[in-house]
Amino acid sequence: MKKILIITAIALPLAFSARAQWIVYDPISNVQQILDEAENIAEYVDMVENQVQQIETLDNQLSEFKNYESLFGNPSQVVLSMVPNLDSDLQSLEPIQNLGTLVATAMPPKSAR
């Protein structure tokens, strides 16, 4: 009887200090996580495909612009001969005229029609 009490006295504190834990495995949750991750990867692939398409479109636009520039030259170096005349016309003041005079000068005579 003493042996049982001694073994119990020694084993009892060990039983409380060494707590075993059970592994919990939820297969439904695990499958759901796998499906969610597969969906995220599919969305990522779509996003990468869209970015590749955008890069190709920009590359095509750049090549079109370079072709245009080789055909017509640099647009910033184009000088139009009519710009100074247009500027002076826009800066000049018109004499004050009434609406009747403006309409009469704008319309050709009836015999010229």
C-alpha cells in the first residue's frame, strides 16, 4: 500500500505538469484555405496578364509615334509662317460697329448670289 501511495504521490505532480495536447485537424477548413489560395493565384495571374497587355499596347503606341516622327519630323521644331500674322490680327482692336453694319459687310449682295 505504501508503494502505491508513493507512486501516486510522485506521479500526481508529473501528471499536472506534463499536459498532452491533442492535434486538431479540420479538413473542411483546410480545403477551404486551399481553394481560397488557388483563387488568389488565379486573380494574380489575371492581373499579370493585364499588365503584360498594357505594356504591349504602350510599346505599340511608342513605335507608332516613332514612325510618325520619322515621317513628319519633330513636332516641336515645326514653325508655321502664319503664326505672326495671326498673332497681330488677334492683338489688333476692331473699330466699333453696329450689328447692321457687320451683317451687311458679311453678306454678299443679292446680285452676286
